[in-house]
Amino acid sequence: MPSCNNSIPQPLIFILAGIPGLESSHGLFSISFFLIFVVTIIGNVTILNIIWIEKTLHEPMFLLLATLSVVDLCLVTVTVPRMLGIFWLNAKEISLEACLTQMFFIPSFYVMESGILLAMAFDRFAAIWYPLRYTTILDSNMLVKMALAILARAVAVVTPAPILTKRLERFQTQVISYSYCAYMAVVMIACGDISNHIVYGLMVIVASVGIDLLLVILSYTLILRAVFHIPSWQARSKALSTCGSHLCVIGLFYSPVVFSVLSQILGYHMAPYLQIIIDNLYFLVPPMVNPLIYAVRTKQIRERVLQILNCERK
């Protein structure tokens, strides 16, 4: 790491390094990221079209799923093209304004996705605990309020990041050892006291993903408690099956975060390139796999996908 003895003023252009230490493998990563991008677009657009066309799917669970697909599409759109530009065209330069823009939108969509998963957990809680009042509890007004709350929270917790970064005056280097403008990656190459920035970064994780994960666990604890009080095994199985897809998505979304936090608590220091790869997976894998999980495990969507495939074969 360069010393602050030779620090430079805040540069107008930063250099995104991609995945330092694995430059020779950038070609392989680019192919993987491109395939992830294509599968994500096709999968989420398919989910959105099915929910839009099928009037029977215009209910809270599927409307929340459609919202999740929209956020997933936005997340990969602001992430993958820049990565491919680095790997394919060696387009590593990024202006300060573009860097700050990425710094806002990428974590914003990630925080929104976490909020939507929490809303989906509440949806399953209401469906199982209050089945007769389900449509009344989660009516259109409630869904709009939930969407606005998710959006407002994301904006509130992420907006300080580009503002605080803009105030950093001197840097050790203009090279960011990442494939996108991550807030902490930029902070770590700044000179001076960055303790406030580190505290803010931790607060963002706790105030968004951390709280959401705790509430999701609480929701499913209550859900399982209700399910196992159902006398009929067939009814239990049906109730659990409605939560299966969501549980898979939750596990996929939160497991990398939990792994990173636990590794730091236990004192395990990953190689920098491995940490960057895992951070990329935060934003790339869930948007790709989410529609596949729902297409396989949700009967209504699975049947509609099979109808589409059968029509194309004919």
C-alpha cells in the first residue's frame, strides 16, 4: 500500500483494478459475469412478464416477487457492464462523479433487496398466522407503504456514503483495488483519520442487512411455531411448501454476508482477491438464481414457464 507521505489530492479520475492478483484470469471472470448477466436478464424479465400477464398472480406474494425482480435487474445493470468494460476493453478509468454514482446506487439496490426479502417474510407470516385476514392486511395500500419505506430507508442509509467520500481530500493512490467503486475500498486508500467512515460503514450493515436478517429469523420462528401447531400433516406440508422458495432465496442472499462477518470475528483473513470475488457474488449470484428458484419451486410460475416452453417447441 502506498504511503501517505506521497499523497495526492482527490483525483478527478480513479482507476478500477478489477480483481488484483488474478489479472491473468480476467478473461474467465468476464465470461462468467457475462453469462450471469444474460441469465439474470432473461430470468427476471420472464418472471415479470408471467406476473404481468397472469391476472391470478396479482396477489401480495407475487407482487413482492415482481418488485424483487425489478431491483435485481437494476442491480446487475449498474454493476456488470462496468465490470465487463474492465475485463474486455481494459476500461479501468472512472470519473469521480461516476464513482460516487456507483457508490450510491449499487448498495442502495442491495439494501432494497434485503428490505424486500423482509417484506416477503412478513407476507408469509401474515398468510400463515392470519389466513382469513391475509388480503385485508396486505392490501394495495399496505404494499405501497412497504415499498416506499424500503426505498426511503435505502436512500437514507446510503446517501451519506458519496457525501463523506467527496469530503476526503487526500489519497494514497488513485487505484481502487476493486471492480466497482465500493465505499470502503475508496475510504481505505484515503489519507487521514478514517475511523468515522469505518463506523458509518458498520452502521449501514447493522441498520439494513443486520436488522433485516434478525427480523426474518424472528418471522420464520413464529411461522414454524404456527405450522407445527397445525394438526394435519398435509396442511403442514402445504404451509411449509409456500415458504420453501423464500427460504432458499434468503439463505442465498444472507449467507455471504454472514460468512464474511464470521470470518472477521474469528480472525480469519482472506486473500484480497478472494474478498473481492465474494463481494462481487453478493451482487451477482442472488439476482441470477432468484428467478430460477421461484420458477422451479412455485407451482403457478413453473406451470406457466412450462407452457411457454411447450409453445416454443411446437
